[in-house]
Amino acid sequence: MAMTRFQKLATAALVSVLVLMHVGAIVRVTGAGMGCPDWPTCWGCLIPPTHVDQVDFSKLPIEKFQRKAERMGRDPASITEESLRREFNPRHVWTEFINRLSSLPVGFLTLATFIAAFWQKQKRPLVFWLAFSSLVVVLVNAWMGARVVYSGLKPGVLTAHLALAMGLIGMLVYCAWRGTDSPWRIGMPAAPLAKLRWVVWSLLAVIIAEGVIGTQVREITDELAKAHINAPRATWIHELEGSWNYLVHRSLSWAVLGLTLWAWTLSRGHRIGGVGKVERAVLGIVVSQMVLGVIMAQIHLYSWVQVLHVGLAASLLALLWLWCFGLRAAAAASPR
């Protein structure tokens, strides 16, 4: 079934969000989140410098940095021209700057989706209001991005930043799915459809909880690594494994696998046309995430594994939202 122009626009906005989350994961694992100490400029420049000698520290609002840091619970005296000079890292600077550039398509495409949603308002008012909500979330998250910088990557701010992004994915998926007279639906008999709907919505809830707790686990890992500089991971990993966040995150991963297999079984046995692409993609990503989790827990926290883990989690969330929406009614549709 061909997509409407509005669906293509909403899908483009969704893809831009997923790309941004991938880039954000790279920023996170490289420790480049403070590559630019100010916002929206970077080291007082529209185009970041490549060497510390190119920075005009007289143009940096250091007192503003200190006031912000104090409100966020940091020692304002720790932020000086000398400390900023020491922290300058050109690789981190440009990694964070590319992350900011990646946010521009999100803003433009979400705004375009909202404008285009005016032509959806009469027939599909929920699409219009979710498009509007998506734009609001993008603006709030942009403001939150500044808070992340000035808080020195404070854990609670990072978790809220991610939670908003997860909600944004759901809103844009709905707009992309429902922006037509004939949205994609899964054809199944009423009884198994109702059961599958319950299973998939439960799976979505567990995945969202996994995402939030996973962010907290990552924050704990970062703090432990800072507290044990140059110490082998084996000497402090037991502290992480003893935290409730880690234990819950690990336990929920088995719930994710179990619910996915249950949903797969129901689809295989009752869906008209057999298991579709969405179900196959969900199962493939869940299995891959389990493998990546074992690598991080038992072998090493490789940077590429962490980036892939976060990126696949974002894609999985988008697919699960789509799967849930496709189960909203029992009307049969062309199998996907």
C-alpha cells in the first residue's frame, strides 16, 4: 500500500529522531557530552574550534556556567578558565557538535509534520494533536539538552531526556501509521487478536521500563568508572551487579524475550498471511539485544556494542509502537 505524503513526512521525522538517538549514543560512550560547555554556541563559536588556542575565553560566560552548575548541585568553584582549558578535547568538541547538527532535521521535519497535520485535523484530530505534541516535545528536549550540558551530565536530567525521546517516537509512529484513510492493520480472528494485543502492549511497557532503567545502569557504570580510574573493570563490576537497577534490568530482559516469543507464537498460529515483517524484525532485534547484553555483562563494555545496543533499542521501540497500532482493530489488511 502506497504511503501518503503526510505519512512520508512523519516517517522522515521519525527516522531523523532514530538517527539522532544513534548519534547521541556515540556521544555518550565517547564521553563527549561536555565537548561543548555552552549552548547553543560551542566554545563561544558557531563553528567549533579545532585547537584550544583558537578559543577566546573572554567570550565564554564562565560566571553563567558557575551559576548553572551551582543550581545543578555542582561546585561552582570547579569551573574556571583553567579547568575549561584543560577539558578542551577537539574530538569531543566535534562529536558533540555533530550531535547538535543531527538535531536540526528533527526540528525542521517535526515542524513540517505539524504544519501538514492541519490538513488531517478535520478527519483525524488525534493525528493533529499528536503532531503538535511531537513539536512541543522536540522543543522541550532541546531545552533539556541545554540542561544536560549545564548540569554536567547529571543522571536525572539524562533519564528525563531519554524518556521524552521515547515518547516522541510513539507520537511520530502514530502519525506515520494513521495519516491515511486505510492504515495498516493485522488481520486475525477476534479472540487471538485480543490476546496478542495484550501481550504486545505488555511487551512495549517492559521495553520502556528497560530503556529507563538501562539509562540508570549506564549512569552508575560511568560513576563507578570515574571512581576507579585506571582500575581493572573486574575490581569494581561487583558493585554494579549488586545494584537494584542492574538486577532489575537483567531480569526484565528475560521478560522481554518471553513476551516476544509468546507474541511470535500467537502471530504464527493465527495471523492471516502468516508472520509479517514487523514481527520478524522485533524478534531479530530482541535476540540481538540479548547477545549484546551478554557481551557487555560477561566480556567487556565495548563502545561499538553500547552504541549498537542503544540504536537497536530505539528501532525496537518504534517497531513495537507500530505493532501495537496495527492491532487496534480486527479488520484484515494486506499482509506485510
